Amino acid sequence: MTKLFNLKNLLPFILLLCIAMPVFAAVSGVPGIDELSKIEDKTGLLNHDDPLLLTAKIIRTVLSFIGLVFIVLIIWSGIEWLTSNGSPDKITKAKNRIIHSVIGLIILIAAFGISEFVLSAIIDAAT
């Protein structure tokens, strides 16, 4: 008879809960949030039709997605390195992928910082 509650069976469930927990927290209604959106609509403080804001949102989304790809590559390479069984070719391949992913992540963080600075300067100048 196998154990039902061993770590191998519980780990996917625990990971799913950790991933879903912020979603559950965001879904639960916050009192007064509807009042804030009414105030926003009346004052027109946050205009979603502004092309500058749309461009900034697109750039942030693309850079965030690329950063996620780099993080997945680093994790994948780490797992590949751990499961290489001492094969020098696999270890070298995984090390190189980790090094290249970290370099790409550093470049991406710099690009994100530069784009945030430029976009905030443009948006401040336009308003």
C-alpha cells in the first residue's frame, strides 16, 4: 500500500496553492474600491486612452515577459546541471546557458530601468 500523503504527492498541491494564493487575495473584494473608481471616472485623473500610457504599459509587459523567460531558462539549466550525472558536455552546456541567461537578465534589468526613466520623463513632460 502506498502512502497517500507523502511529499511526492503533496508537492504539486502545495505549489499550486502558493501560486493561486495571490489570485484568491486579489479576488476578495476590498471595501471602498468601487468608490475610488467612481472618483477616478468623475475627475478624469487616469485616462486610459492616452497613447503614452499605452506604450509604457506595452513596454513594461514585454520586458516583464522576457524577464520571466530568462528566469525559466536559469531554472531549467540548473535542473539540467543537477541531472547531468557528471557528464562534462551536459555540465558545460548548462553552465553556459546559465551564464548567458544571467547576462541577458542584467541587460534586461538595465533596459527596464532606462525605459522607466525615459517613459516617466516623457509622461511628466506631456502632463
